[in-house]
Amino acid sequence: MSDTVSINELFGSAHDEGNLSQMSLDILTGVDVGAAIMDGMGISVEDVHEAKETVLLGLMPDDSGSIRFAGNSDAVRSGCNIVIEALQDTKQKKGILAFNRFLNGTILYPFCPIEQAILLTPQNYNPNLGTPLYDQTVRFLGTMLAKAEEFKANGVHCRTISLIISDGADLSSVEMNPAKVASIVHDMLQQENHIIAAMGIDDGETNFRKVFKEMGILSEWILTPKNTEAEIRAAFQCFSQSAVQASQGAMSFSKTSSAGLGGFGN
């Protein structure tokens, strides 16, 4: 990222243009939040090939211990890899950047060309932590928004596709709550160039549709696979197909109707 444009300046410009509420601005310009966002910005706009449009893919896989205890580590690993590999195979791959931030805050890779995205392996993905869903979703989506604003500031149209993955309710957040997440989600969706999806892997007790809706995520972009390898993989495949369609411009980002938004149709 250019040294001349700070995270706060990017968000300040979005606020001045009416694309970011005061509540969202205050949340995203917090000292700790801003530093975490900066860590994920990765490749600078100046180092990206010349393109009329850039697509940003963001993945936030759950790395809580319950994923491992439920025997779902392999399914989540392979599912995330399905998404990356599908986009690596598209004709649009030169215009796609990817970013992976685990649910507990570890950045597997900051924004980089999709062809350089690191696949998940047992060595780099060993879920054994907690579930700070709200705290980390703010940082994750903040990074997606900041990168999009950076491209916009440099005259490049940008669209984003984000996937949040969890197999349990928030048990670890200390700063954020659903309303704060929803403020950011709402502001992003109003811009009509962001898709925000969420996957809740059944834990037998969490109502993921309620959780994600409280976070502002639209119903048609929520996946709720059962706790089986087959269903988890199928859910990732569903998201992968939507991501490919969106990257090709085959899916509208309009907020005017669920039909325009595309979604998963569930």
C-alpha cells in the first residue's frame, strides 16, 4: 500500500463520500483495528498489472478447536482450496487478488495475486483456538473495504467477495458485537460492489441464520451445512461457483432485490 495513503484516510474519504457511516468510521479507525487491517493490505495498487477492474476474494476460515474436535479440519481445508483453485482456473485470474485471515486473527497471506494464494495444509491450518467471531469479522471486512477503497482512490473499479466461516457462536470477542459488525456490513452492501457470505457449520445448538442476520448478512448469502464432510464440501463448492460467477461479472452486485444479489438460493 502506498505510504501516502493511510488506512484512516481511505476510510475518511469513504465517509466524506457518504459510503461509510460515522459509527463504522469510528469502529474501523480504532488504533488496534487499523493496525490489524494494515497487516492484511499486501500488494500495493502500483504493483498490480494494469486492469480496468480488480476482484478481491477474502476468506476467513474458522480455526477454533471445535473444528478439529468435530473432525472437520480436512473438510474446511479442502473447501477453502476448492475456492482458490476454481478462481485460479478462470480467464479473469490476472485481475483477482486473494486474502486469507483466520478467525483468530492469524493472516495466512495478505492480499496477493490469486495465483500466489497459499493452499491450506495440515501444517498451516491446525484449528485449536477460540471463536472471536465479531472482533475478527470487523478486522476481516475492514481489510476488504480498505483494499477496495485503495483501488478506488487510484481510479480502478473494484469488487469484493468475502466468506466468513464458523462452527459455533461467538465466545471470545471482547470489543465488538453484532450491531457493530452489521454497521460495516450494511455500509459495504449499500455500495453495491461487495458480496459478503457466511457459512455456519452445524454444531447442534447455534442458530447460524440468526447469528449472521444479526451481523447484517443477507439471508440469501448464508450457508448452513450439516456437520458432515460431504455437506461442508458441498457448501464450499456452492460458494466457489458463486465466486467464479461474480468474478466474471455474471452476477449482479445490486442491492435492490434478492434476485439481483444472486445468493445461494437457500
